[in-house]
Amino acid sequence: MMIEPIPRDASVRLSDDGRAVRILDQSRLPNETVYLELSQPQELYEAIASLRVRGAPAIGIFAAYAMYVLARQSPAPHYAPFLEDCRKIRRYLNASRPTAVNLRHMLDRMVSVAAAAPCMDVSSIQETMKEAALSIHREDIAMCRAISEYGLSLVKPGDGILTHCNAGPLATSRYGTGLGPLFLAQERGIPLHAWCDETRPLLQGARLTTYELQRAGVDCTLICDNMASLVMREGKINACFVGCDRVARNGDTANKIGTSGVAILAKHYGIPFYVLGPSSTIDFTCPDGEHIPIEQRDGGEIKDKFFTKPSALPEVKCYNPAFDVTDHSLITAIVTEKGICRAPFEESFAQQFPEAWKGAGQ
């Protein structure tokens, strides 16, 4: 894959002095554009947990930079205590969100970089970790372009695309995954129309997806989540494009809450449903969706967030899972940087990713 430079305006990147992770605070969009530079363990953890940085690939990039920034602060004079500090940082950051497998993958990759250098002095290991984090970011940019190319091949000019949550540059690196084909089509003058689910309760579709698409000049229309069925029935939707936070070995996919409902509707109306994401989101050690942990978030996000006044009584109980699992039988194809995988997904994954498949003991 072609390696592209890291944009200066990237939503996640290393600060100019290398001492902090610089992020665009997504929790304040679209009304405020605020960049933060984070360097302390608690604020790096909080940025993931509070969705200041979100989207599985972006979380992975952020995690790599956070590992480097915190490893740089380690007072350990020698390899063994330094490696133990890295492992402690890894355990701490990994607890911030349980569902996105990119977080674990990139933290593990950064620790393995440190572990592979027992003959180096600590400063040299730190520099190697910095280069590894930058490589992870560059790789994601290249992966997003490849995913976008494959995704664009699945639609034709004039198609209507239903989106859910946000899977654009804010959630990744450059083009995005689920939104990548729309941005690539816009660059090439190919007309597509995006129908954007608002994505309750945190409104990532309304706040973030329409923000990105509108600024890029992509024709888009915002709809409430419960309007998707009508829009499909009216013939306005030709395909559904969504991202993913974790894909199990059998193709079951965890993504933002509400995704499985969109897939069920698409199946009913005979509309192809595509999942787009880098291969790092495929957890080859996870057999199926039943084994994917689902993050439970505070009920205040349902009753209070984005409302001037609470929308329900304080004593009303809330159930607020952040993700749901879309059964593999509802998915038309899973689009990765290596190509388009179709059912049976276990066979397709084994062909596309033989090393990872064997490494997971399959």
C-alpha cells in the first residue's frame, strides 16, 4: 500500500514536541472546534472513556501515541523496569473501553516493540516506540484509502447510501472506513447521496458525520434513527455503509448501538449491508458475537446529554449499551484493506489473512 504523510490537521496526532497527544475534541463538535494536548495518564484514559477521541481506528492510533508519550515519562533506568512500566501503562489504558479491539491490538504492538529491544538503552527504546506509533498512523491512512477504493466499487453514481454513527476521518485517519467511499467519490466527481442516521443517544451521526460530509461538499441528509425504515421503503437507499469496532471470526460484528437494527431493515428491503473496517478490527481469537464484551455507559447520556432539561424523571432507570452485535447472516460483505470478504466469512478471512488466521490457532 502507498504510504501517505500524516496531515497536520489530523484529528489525532503526536504533538510537535513529541511530549503529548494532540486531538480534536469530538465531544464538543459541531459547535466548537477545540484541540487538546494530553500527556498525563488520567487525561489520556479519560479522553478515550469520554469519547473525546472515538472510532476504533482512531482509538488505536491514539493508544499508540499515548503509550509512547507515557513511556517517555518513565524514570526506569534499565530495560527490565522500563518494560514493566510499559506493561502497566498498557493495562491501564486498555481498561478505558472494552469493545474496540484496536485499542488492545495497538497497545500490545507497542509493548512488543519495547519487549523486542533488550539490548538497547531506554532512550533508544523510546525512540523506537515513537517510530512504531508514527508507522501505525501512516498504515491506517493507507488502509483507509484502500478500504475506500474497495467500498466505492460496490456502488454506482447517483446511489443513496445510509450511514450509521460516524466512520469518517474523525474516527480513523484520512478518508475513514464506512464514510471513506463517499469522500473518495466526492474527490472524483462521482455523485452519491448520504442519508445519515442521527445515532442516538450520543448523536455521532448528527454531530460528526454530517459535519464531515457537509464540510467536504458531499450531498447529505440527516434523519432520525427511526426514519430509516421509511427511507428504505421509499427507495432512497441503495446500500448501507457502516464501520465496526470488533469483528468476530465468524463475521459477527460489533458496532455502535442501532447498527443491528439497520441491518435487519436492510435485509427486509433487499438492500446490501456493508461493514467497512481495517483488518485490525477482526479478532481472530473471538469465535462469535456472543463473546464480544459490550460496554455499558451511564444512563445520563440518554436522559440529559444534549438536552437543555432532562427528557425523563431522575428516578427513571436507563439501559445504555454502547454497541450491539450484527449477526453475520445480515452482512452482505466485510470490506477491508485487503479486499472484499463475503460469506462464509471464516473461509474468506482464512484466505485473506492466512498468517493472522494461523496465529490465532485456527
